[in-house]
Amino acid sequence: MNTNASAQTTAPIEPGAVGSPEFIRIGDARRLFGLGRTYCYGLLAEGKIRGVSLRKRGAKTGVRHLSVDSIRDFLRQEMESQS
């Protein structure tokens, strides 16, 4: 396995940076932030995070996308309220 040490960094990824998504699917929220599906839908219903459901006209189901910025904001607020 060939790794390039100069390409690796511990610097945080800035919102909107290349490789840093603006929107994620519900399943990715668990992998990236540790937030489960039911919890995410609850946060959406309470207006604590933002998301959008995309579906074709006449389709019964669609794809839900969550705003990464709104999740980060929610987590920051939770951290501040617990300190």
C-alpha cells in the first residue's frame, strides 16, 4: 500500500471544502455524527436540524437529505448547553 505522508493531515475540514458534503443522507448521519435514523427524524420534526426530501412527481418514496451545517450547529449548541 503506497501512502503519501504529505497528503495526510489532521486539520479539520472546513464546511464547503472539497470532499466535505453540504448534504448527507440519513444513514450517513450515523456514520459521520453518531446520530441514529429515529433521532434524526425527531430532530427534523422539532426543527432542530434541516433537511429536504426529494422525490419524482407521482412517486410514493423519495430520498431524504440533511444539512450538514444544521447538524454541526445542533451539536455545537448541545455542547455549549452542557458546559
